[in-house]
Amino acid sequence: MSRPNNGRVFSAVLIKDLRIEFRSRVLMNQVLPFAGLVMIMFAFALDNDDVLQRVAGGLVWLATLFSSLIIIQRSFAVEAADQALDSLRVAGIDLAGVYFGKAIALTIKLIVLDFVLLVTAMLLYRVDLTGSGLVLLVTCVLGSTTGLGFVGTLYGGLTAGAKGRETLLPLLLLPVVAPVLIAATRATEAAFASGGAQTSEGWAWVGLLAVFAAVFGVGGSLAFGPLIDE
């Protein structure tokens, strides 16, 4: 029997993860309500329109990070339950294809999540968005969610079989994604023109997001297999 190439493995894993999400509706029924509740609680806690408008970008990405932990844990809980990753490793399949498939599936889920959060921010926090700001915001979302998808898949795989993975994953993941939080917040603030920020100021932060995604895309694909083997 011929060994499946990475393209076939990638597409199979991607379709499988999206199909599981479509059937279970975890994103729709659990993650989105949780994220929306976090945004509402931020509004209650700050309770000042000027403050909310100024920090709206940071609140969106904090809610994204908190919610992404649920998505990542759910993604790998399915694999750990039936020992799917162990079966793939024993079958001799190149796990780089598995890594990219799961990472892109996670990225797609995060894009849906961020779309809802950004709309919620515009409605709750009354932020404005121009045409140039929208272009910056869309680019920021694509870069940041891709980076989060790569690093989330890497650390999700690392902690999948560990005891106490529910608490271990946040402890390992959150410090690593601090650059994404900072860059995405600054770019989103520029898109929203928060605190008088200019749209042009956000593109340098988008560049940092692209570098982060590239580093973890390449590095993660090389490290994923050895980490799973361990």
C-alpha cells in the first residue's frame, strides 16, 4: 500500500475536523455564547463608553484567546479519546500533513469567532470603522488567527495525552501567544482609530503577525511529529 502524501492527509484531516464541528456545533452552542458573555462582562466591568471604545481592540483579542482554549482542547480531546494520533503515527503517516490540517481547521473556527466578536464590539462599544480600517482589520484577523491556529495546534498536540491538560494548556500557550495579543490589539486599535490612532500605524503590527505565523507554521510542522512521538 502506498503512503498517503501530505496533501491528501492535510485535506482529510481538515475535512474531518470541520465535519466534527458541523455535527457537534461546539463553536456555535458553547464557544460563541461564552465569548459573547465575556464581551458583555467587560462592558459591565468598565461601564464607560470612552474607555470601552479606547480598549475595544484589546477586549476582542482577550476574548479570542480565552475562547480559543476551549476550541483547542475540544479539537484534541477527540483525538485523545480514540487514540487517533497514535494510530496515525503507527501507520507511518507524515504528521506534518496532520499538523497543517488541524491548524487550518482551527484557523477557520477562529475566523468565525472573531467575526462575531468584532461585530459585538462595534454594537456594544460603539466603535467606528472606515474602509481603510476594514481592510486593515480583515488582514489583522487573517494573520492573527493563522498564528493562533499554528501555535494552538502545536501545544494542543503536546498536551493532548498529558494529565491535567485542561490547566497545562493555558499555562504553556498563553505566554507564547503574548506577541499575537499585543500586535493584534495594536492593529485593531488602529483599524478602529481608538485613541486617535492612524490606520497606517497598524500595518507594522500586521507584519509582526505574519512573521509569527510563518515561524510557527514552519517550526510547528517540523516539531509536531517528534512532540507527538514523545
